[in-house]
Amino acid sequence: MNMVSSFRVSELQVLLGFAGRNKSGRKHELLLRALHLLRSGCSTAVQIKIKELYRLRYPRTFDGLQDLAALKSSIKSYFQIDSGDTVVSSDLPLQTGHSDFLQQQQHLVGCDSPAFHESKPMMMNMQQQPTPLMAPVHPDVQMKSLPFYDVLDVLIKPSSLGTHAGQRFHHEKYFIFALTPQQVREVCISRDFLPGGRRDYMVQIQLRFCLAETSCPQEDNFPNSLCIKVNGKLFPLPGYAPPPKNGVEQKRPGRPLNITSLVRLSSAVPNQIVVTWAPEIGKTYSMSVYLVRQLTSPLLLQRLRMKGIRNPDHSRALIKEKLTADPDSEIATTSLRVSLMCPLGKMRLTVPCRAVTCSHLQCFDAALYLQMNEKKPTWICPVCDKKATYESLIIDGLFMEILNDCTDVDEIKFQEDGTWCPMRPKKETLKVSSPCIPKIDLRQSAVVPPPETSSTKKGDVIDLTLESSSDDEEDSDPPLKKRCVYMSKAEEMHNKGFVFY
């Protein structure tokens, strides 16, 4: 019972699968099934499997020669006999377990020896004391798939970055892998030379880190204070680490690392990776290396089209569900307006899509969405700001029909029965009266000039009257007097019909 209670999710799933029980669900559900299996009376094979999993979970072995020598010396001094002879053999095996060791001492000393009976409680306490947990070398960890990469081969399967007793602050671990001639050929063929003498590879060697959790596929997650060296050269981590918060160093966001430029592209020489990190309490990380092929957004769009288009009836049923009157609500929605413009590029949709996890009808353009995530993979829906992974994207067949039928509108309205009608702007109704406006302006322009000529005539008459009315005004405004006496011929022709004195 205690053995099963100490199992992790992976051990519980293996046990339940071995016994032919359901192995899906959360940890407490798996534990309840395993305990029920024990209470109901399990077979001998299941009991053996439980002991085997427990031994793998808690390996009771000596860590090294120093620990073994210290234990041997303490036992030797305890079992020293007055005559000076020792009863402990000096040739103990390195991987001797506590139970085997106890049997060996019993055989050497004898069951009837008082020294053995005195030492038996001490040895039993030593056997019951739990040893420090050791992380498995290759945990059953699954990484989340990356849409823009196809995995061609696994170079180093997920390996635990376990802690060591001799390293307190920063831990260090070495990994070695080698490429086959076929893998080297694939990488070299995919090479592309960029401006500035840089090289880029479509087939890459990719390094990934994640938490050593087996409950679900893991996202990329970097350990604290991560430092990577590939073949003795420091690999610069991409991006910028967030600034410290309250004096504490913030973790760099995890992402896959392309180490192709530092790898020896040869099948004769192995490659070495040195990882240094700072341990965290209660967290264990895993590292893996893959041979991948990088994909482009047009190729992903082609794959999305190959998945097919969702039936328009599915969207119509969703519209009817949204517009169904709620008896508990005082407000009834009878129509629903949806835009045919992409919220990302503010342009008309070409490939309308949305995630199956989204509850809204509004679509976004698949080509723009893939291009944005190719530059910075966030996979967030631009409409509802929820996760919209590539695997969950679908092309809406109803919106494809609407875009093909209506090429001159940017907004539509859905009715309760699932039908739709275009929403045309009101500005188009004013185009009928617009041709009459120039005619009105022409009439006004024909009427306006006569008052201008009359006003000029009136102005001239007023000036002549003021000139002959008083002597004071003659002295105050001499330019008018000169203008009347000395007129040019052009002015005479322009003001024909007026008499000047």
C-alpha cells in the first residue's frame, strides 16, 4: 500500500496498464484505481510489478566507493572481536543493496552471535531510512510539437538534469552525440548562404529544455542561470532576459535552440554539449536534442487547406444557438453583425479561419496569422486573446461562401434562422442626388456676377459724390482725386459708360 502511494503518474500508469485497467486521468484518480486494485486482491504478477516499479523508483544502492568504504569501516569497528579478528569481508560488491548486505553479514557473523543481535536493530533502521531521490536518467517526457518544425530524428532523448550531492550552487552535466553520414548529408544539402557571409540551414540540430514532468506534453522551459557550451564554444541564448524584479533574477522565456552552427558536421567526430544551471527546489529539468526540418508559413497554410474546410452547416448551427432566445433573459438578440475584415491586417479576409476552441463567429485571415507566428510564435487568437494553436485551426466554409458571393461589402448580418444579408454603408444612397449639385452651382455662379458689377458701379458713384461734397474730404483723400483725373486707357475701356469729372 505504501509502495503504491509513493508512485508518480508514470509509475501508476504503467501499473494500471499492466493490470489491464484504465490509465487515463489525474494523479489522484490513478492512485484511487491502484489502491482499489490492491484491496480487491491482485495477482502475484501485479505484486511483482509493484515491487519492480518501487525498486526503480527508489534504488537503494551505494553512490560511490567513498560511501562504501565509510560504511565498511564503521561496520568493521562495530563488529570487532576481542581476539582482534574481523568478521567482515573486505571485498563487498559496489552495487550491494541493504537487504543483500544484511544477509551477507548474517552469514559471516552467524545468527546466534550476540554481536549480530545487537547490531540487527541498527541495520534495520539503516534499511528503513529513505535514501535521497534520484531522477531517472531518461524520464518518460514528451515535448510539445512545434508547428514550424518537423522532427526527423532524435539525437539525444530526454535526459534528466539531476542534482548531485557534491554540487551545491551550480550544477554541470555533459552530453555526447554523433551524426550519421545520412544526417550530415541532409544538413549540408539544406544550407543556404545569407548576406554578410552567414549560413542558414533548413535542416537543423535543435536543443530543447523542459520540466521533467510526465503527466502531459511539456513546453520549452529553461532552468535558472542556464549556460550552454557546444564543442567548447559558448552558445548565446536568444532574446533578452527580463530585468530583475525585487533583486531576483527573472527567468528567460523558453524556446527551442538552433545549435547547428556550432556542431561538427562530420560522422567521424562526436559532439559534446556542456550544460550548467542553478538548481531549483522541487523542480527537475530535462534536455533533449533533435534533428528537425524548418517549415515556412506558406507550407503550413497549404497543410491547413489540405485538412479540409469545415461544413457551412456547422457555423449555421452555431449562429442559431447564439441567437436562440433565452427565457431567463429580458433582452433578446435577433441578429448578429460580423465583419469580413481581418482584425490583424485590417484587410478583407482571404482564408477565413478560427480555432475550434473559440466560441465566437468572427474569423481572421489564416495567411496573416501564420506569418505573424512565424516571426514570433505566440499562437494567441486576435479576437478573444485565448490560445489558438495550429492544430486547432479550421477554415470556415460558411465564410468562404459569403466572401465568394459578396465582393463589395465588408460587413454582414446573421439572422435567427442562420441566413445572412449584406450591410451596405448609407453613403451609397446619396449617390443618386449627387449629379444635381453641379447644376445648382452653375446657376449660382451665373447670378452672382451682376451684383459684383453693380457694386463696383455703386462704389464709383459714391467716390464721385464724396469728392464734390466737401473740401475737407478732398484734402484727406487725394489718391481718389488723382485716380479720377489721370485714368489709363485700359481703365476707360473697362469702365465704359461712366462719366468722370
